Amino acid sequence: MLEIQRIRSEKELIIEGLKKRHFDATSIIDELLSTDEKWRIYKTEMENVASQMNQFSKEIGILFKEGKQAEANVLKAQTAELKTKEADLKERVDAFDEQITNLMYQLPNVPNELVKAGKSEEDNETVEEHGSAPEFGFKPMPHWEIADKFRLIDFELGVKITGAGFPIYRGKGAKLQRALISFFLDEASEAGYEEHLPPHVVNEASGFGTGQLPDKEGQMYYIQEDDLYLIPTAEVPLTNMYRNVLLPNEDFSIKITGYTPCFRREAGSYGKDVRGLNRLHQFDKVEIVRVEHPSNSEKALNEMLDHVKGLLEKLGLQYRILRLCGGDTGFAAAMTYDFEVYSAAQEKWLEVSSVSRFDTFQSTRLKLRFKNADKKSQLCHTLNGSALALPRIVAALLENHQTEDGVNIPEVLHKYTGFKTI
């Protein structure tokens, strides 16, 4: 959520910045500032009434001590009138406050200056490429055919038990899945991230804290009886561990990681692009999250990008990095880089990671602050990234490392899988 102080002082800059997303914020911001002005007027009046009541209370005590009961009773009657007025003002202030919050929730984050304007993924910028597509002396199979041939993944059994988008991994397919999770977690730990195993469901406050609500409400699985949501990513519980936290000083750099299953409704997904592991309703992912001093945000982002690069290179996968345009950048993000790996059999790029910086957008909602050198509270910056999401990584490994006889497992995974080939 944007800060109201920033909106007051940088109205035109924010409106112009949000145009990169093809989002016209003019009417929302005009209504927001108008409501904010009313809120401040009534808030000031309410505080003045409270101050006057406190003064009357002191005077009433003195008058009673001096035996001036009649004068004291006059002030008591006036105090009763002030209490009624204060209650009325508080009702108005609370109503304006709720209106301001609802308007604020409609405003996405302002894109970073490096983010270019654009409407969709066609306008994203390729900023780096690594590796080349594998060459085969035979016609390569897509991963769903490899998975079927070697009994690695059973898509139909998943449909029987649950529905489309919930595959069952079996045998070496299940072991490869577990191996990748362990590899990603170990790599994150070696990079200084503290491992956590968070809950897989969160409350509404957590969804609002990281920006999934109200923006992505339709994409989340909701448990109505308990008013809880299945997590779409470990980012939500990991970041919300720091909701309503005031860090004691400015000497901090918090790095956390966690593995969780992720649940996404993916409403409207259909067609050839969702075949196999390309798009699932349940999948596994290792997430990295950082809470940083604003001055360290850019450095932290670059370190996270290097971390994901290292994982893909150790797995021997060709990849490219895209800086998303304004229209393709997530609601809460100030800047996002997507990693895509090349699928040799499908002859297409598959997104496997998003690394984002949110600046103060999440921390405003979370009320996540630190005390600076002047002992004043200041908002932290938050960042997160997939390191990595498994389905498309598995798809790329099966397709890009296939041979006529099976699949070669990257050497870095041998100690985790216990086998070198499928």
C-alpha cells in the first residue's frame, strides 16, 4: 500500500508513474485526498474536544475541592455534551478512515524508474541470456511423454483423486521432486537464508499484509468455515512473520527461506499451454524472502538474482531474464525480474522464478518498521523470489537432459536422488 503522506506530497508523480501500468489513478487519488482532508478536519476537531474534556475534568475536581458544587455541575453537564459530540466525531472519523483504506487498497505500487511502460508480456525486456538450447540426434519428447514412459508422474490418477492440475509423482519422479527441494533449501542456507517451515494456510490479515488481498482473491482457495486461505506462495506466511514488528535499530538484513506446497485456482487456464506440468493448481516451491534497510534494497535484489542464476547454471539449464514492463508487473511489486528456462521439446520458454522488490508497499500494510539513527520509526523494504518453483524446472530437466534411453540427472543432484539416470 502506498503511504498517504507520499500521495499528499507526490500526487502528480504517482499518477504519472502508475501510467506505466496503464492504470489511471486520477479519480481514485482525487477522491482519496478529498476524503483525507475531511478526515484530518474531523480528527483535529475530535482531538480538540478531547482536550477540552480533559481540561474540564481537571477544573471540576478543583471546583469540588473548593466547595463550588454548582459551578462544577455546570461543567459536568457541558462535559456530557462534549462526550456526545466526541462520539459523533469519532463515528465520522472512523467512517472516513475506512473509506481511505478501501481507496488505498485499489492503488497498485508505483513501478521503479527502470521499469518501462507496457501493457503485457509482449512488452517485457530481455536483460540477460545464458546457455544454448540442447541439440538432439533424435526427436525429443515433451516431459509428459517422458513422465508416462518411465512412470514418473501420473496425471490421470491425480484427476481421479482430485481433479486436473493435481498430479501424482511416483518412483523416481517423486524422488527427483524431493531432491530438488532439498537442493534448493541447502543452497539457500549456504547463502545465509534461515530456513523456516511455515503454515500452509493463512488468515485474511496475512493476505492483506503482502498484497494478495484484495487483488488476487479469486485466485486463492478459501476455507469458508474457518475464514482461512490456502497459501499461493510461501511469501505470504514468511513475510507476515514480521507483521506489526518494530526492529530495534537500523543494523539489520533479514534473509529467510522456506519450502511449501502452493495452491492456485488459476481460473480460466486452459489449452495446450497448461498441458503436463506447465500450469498446476498445486505445486512445490522454495521461496527466499528479505527484509532490508531501504539503502540495501538494490544490493539485495541483485544478490537474489545471482542466487537464482546459480541454481539454474548448476542444473545445466538454458535461461533468460526478463524485466517486466509496468502492465505485467504484479500489483504489489515496484520491479520484477522473471527467469525463464527453455523447453527443448516444446520449443518455448517456461517461467520458473519471479524475483521482486516491493520497497515500502508491503511494509506499509504490514506496519513493519525499524528505528533509525535518530530513534524514529521508518518503513523497511521487502523483497522475495522463487528459488525455485519445481514443476517447470522438472519439465525442463526431463526435456533438456533426455537421451534416447532416458534422462541424465545433473551431477549436483546425485547425492540427493541416489541415482544418476532415469
